[in-house]
Amino acid sequence: MLFRILAVGDVVGNPGLDFAAKNLRRIKKEVGADFVVVNGENANVVGVTPKQCDSLLAAGADAITLGNHTWTRWELQPYLDESPS
């Protein structure tokens, strides 16, 4: 069984979010990816907001990786606690 994972590097700021919103589903289909992982920790340049996480998930991401910048956005903690995954 073949399982293709598309790993997307840093999505940075509005340009990165806009690109993901417009292109991620198409790219996922073109490469035949079964699962998409997006590094979202810099979507707000430093950190990521809940709204930006929702945007990346709506764009086709199945998982969003975070990092040390995550904790600069305290409003993300309740979002993560309530996330179904």
C-alpha cells in the first residue's frame, strides 16, 4: 500500500496563507497526496493564530506543525486544548 505525504515548509504571513488558500488543494491532488502536513508556526510571522489554523485546515492541511513561536500566541492554547485532533 502506498501512502503519500505532502510536507509543506514554513507558511509565512499573509502571502503564505493566501498561497495555501489558493493552491494547496490543487497541489495535493496533482501529487496524489493522501495527507498534508503544513508548518504553520510562522503564519503570523511569529506564531500562529486560531483563525490562521482554521484557514490552513480549510485550505487542505490535515495537520499543522508548531514550534517555539507557538507560545508567543497565548490565544492558541485554548484552541489546541479544544482541537479534536
